[in-house]
Amino acid sequence: MSTSRPPATVRSPLAPGLALSVDPAWLLARRATHAATARQAEEIRRTGTTRWLDRQLAPARIDDRACDRFVARTFPAAVADLPTIMRLTGDKPWEAQASLSRATLWRQLTTRRPLLERVVETWHDHLHIALDSDKVHGWVAGYDRQAIRPHALGRFADLLHASLTHPAMLRYLDNTWSTADHPVENLAREVLELHTVGVGAYTEADVAALSRLLTGFTVDERTGGFVYRPEWHALGPVRIVGFGHANASPGAGPAAVRALAEHLASHPATVRRVCTRLARRFVSDSPPRSLLSRLEVTYRSHRTAIAPVLRTLFTSTEFAASTGQKWARPQEFLAAAYAASSPTYRPPAEKTPWAPLGTYAWIAHGLGHQPLAHPDPEGYPDRNDAWRHPGAMLGIWNAAEAVAGGWDATLTHRGWARTFGLTTQLTYHQAATRLHVGLHGYVPAAPDRDAVATFLRDSTLRRGVPSATERMSPQAIEWNADEAVRLVLASPYMSLR
């Protein structure tokens, strides 16, 4: 007679009282997707983790036309150029910001390329432009489409160059009026401090030299496109963090900046910074040095390519041992919670660029995690303590009520009892365990299972914790499933990545 081996368990430093079951498929779903659900974990298990990962690292091969068509039809300003945005919004380009924000939420919720969305989000935090900045109304959609998405899994050198020369970045960090007579240092400083080598690896002289090299890089305000004005460009040799260029002619600027992007992307300080950023996002707040060393070797040997680094990361023993090491950020919590109910879209009556996903977006905003909207160039934090303070936890508990109750009129679901197959053939204990495992993948501890079982039971018939053999009543299925789901969503299990 064969017996099944119980799942291995670990203790999380974020919730030391819980013994978390270790499931490689669920772990990859939690880290490599926003909408980590039982269906997603089963797809990974069926495909095989390595094969699933290899497919996700080549997203162009995955048919995601359904998601793309929905975004183009429902949020047209999110995929449009500036003249089209002006036409769509009636010369109110700020309306495009809400369209891009909600298109991002929809992609995170429904895409068949979930790892791409996670990496796109990572680079939007690293090479950040605040969505609501008055300087970039109408331009951020192009930044997402032209700079971030095409290079998210490519070479970091190409991503860096696309970012620092994109009209949105040039406007956001005030480079559009940077001339030989009046160089502006904002973009130069953030490229060195936030995007590449970091504090301690550059000097004020490096900032001044880079600001001179970036003079003449500006924007055609009519078309919204990039333009280089050689007559504005400051001439003369430059040295920037070990990079040297004669910069002798007005036309030298674009080639020099391209060469500088290659140099900065390969600088040892940038290599550490980029690999640490990825490991912190996907493994733990303090990734092991053993892992970082291997990621850095992979990054350098593949000429700053990002996909090989991620493959090394996700197939590492350090990743496999990282269950419970990360706390879900609000967008991850929301997407996983909504996706668990198999949502379908219902068009709203109100025809505006921002009407779809109204409550969903409102919850994200209330949780301080509206896509792309962090107010300063550092982007949203990716450390556990940024999302675990009392205010954040209260927000998650309130969000759990909204999700469990199906408050978003544009997202409908099958009903929780039907989604999880709750019938009178199940005991309350079985139903409670099914809700836990179905929503977050962890097998609950007995007290946590019993708490949900007690919520499920019809208290008008009997009070207290149900026995292990007591079966569910029809009334419990009809009236109490939503409350039980709310309790599971508000539990630490749901937020432990």
C-alpha cells in the first residue's frame, strides 16, 4: 500500500507562528505572477516548472492576443501615441493616465505572460516615472510601450538606453531644456544614483559631465517624439565613472550616450545593483551572497541580458528555499484575490476612459499601490516592512471585504461556493481547508482551519467549532461562504509570498 508523503513545511520570519507547506508550483506562481491561483499553480505543475519558466522567458512565443485586444479596445489611450491620446481625450492628456493604470491592472489579472508583467513592474520601479506627474501627461503610455516592455527581458544596457533617451524620462527629469549654456543635472543624477551605479560609486564631477553629455536630448512637443538638437549640445571631453569620450563634434551626442549606456550597464556597481534588485523582488529582502554571485556571473557572461539572470534565479536552491520570505505587495494581493474567483468582465454603463475596473483601481489606490504612481523617482519599495505596517494591514483587511463581497460591478464571478465546489457532501473542516488551499496554496494550521470552519457553519443551528465529521448545511453554503472567504483573504497566509 502506498502512502502520500506530507508536504515539507517551513517557518516564515514574517509569521513565525505558522508552519507553511512548501509547494514548488505554488512558490513559482506566487513569485513569478501577480495572480497566483490554484489554476496557475496547477498549470505550472502540469507543464513542469522548468518548461513553464522557459516559455515565460520567451513571451513573444505565447499567444496573449485576447488580453492585448481587450486592452486596445477598452483602454485605447494606454496603447496610443501622443497625437492619438490628445484626440481620444479631447486635449486632456491626463485622462490617459487612468487608462494606462487600469490597463496595467487588467494585464496583471488576466495575461498569459505573467512573468513578463512582473518584470515590467520591476523595471517601472527601477527606472521610475511617476504616472501622475504634470510633466508627463500623455507620455507615460509611450514609455511603457516603447522603453520598458520591449526590453524587459532583453539586455539591461538596451533597457537603460531606451529609458534615459525616452521623451517621458527627458520631460520627467527636466532634460528637455538642457543646453550647453545651461545644463540641467536632474536626469544625470538619477541615472547614476538610482538607475545604475548608486551612491558612493560616482562623484559630483561625474554628474556634471553626464549632464553636459545629455544636452540637446529633448522632445518634439507636437509629435511627442524624441529629438536631438546638436546646436544645444555641449562639446568637450567627458569622463563619467571611468567612461571617457572626446565628444568633439555636435553630432557626437547620440553615439556617446549609447556607448555610455553600455559602460554603465556593465559597471560592477550596476551589476550588483541590478542583480540585487531582481533577487530582492523574487527571493528575499536579504538575498544570499551565494545567489547574488551566481546572478552577477550570469549577467556579465550574457552581456547584461536579463532573461538568463532570471532563469538562474528561479532554478536556484536559494529560490526553492524561499517560501514565506516575501510579503505580497497590494497589487499582487488584489490580482490573486480577484483571479481566484474566475472573474469575467461586464462593460460599465458609464462611457469614460476610466470607468472599467473602477472599484478594483480604487482599492489599489487606497492601498497605496496604484500602478506606476509612486510620487518620486525611486519607485515603489520592495521591502517587506514597507507593506506590513498597521495602516497597510488595515487596508488589506478592508480590501478583503470588498473582494469577497464582489464590490466591483465591472468584474463578476461565479460565486465563491461554486468556485470552490462547496457542497453538503463536505465537512466544515474539509470546506475550510479547501478555501485556504484554493486561495493561497498553504495547508492551514488546525486553529486557522477551525476558525474558517466556524465562520462557515450556520450559527442559527449550532454554535462553536464544528466537529471533524459535521457536514455543511445548505444555509451555510448560501449565506456564509463570502464571510469565510473574507477571513482567509485577510489572513497572513494570503500575503506570504
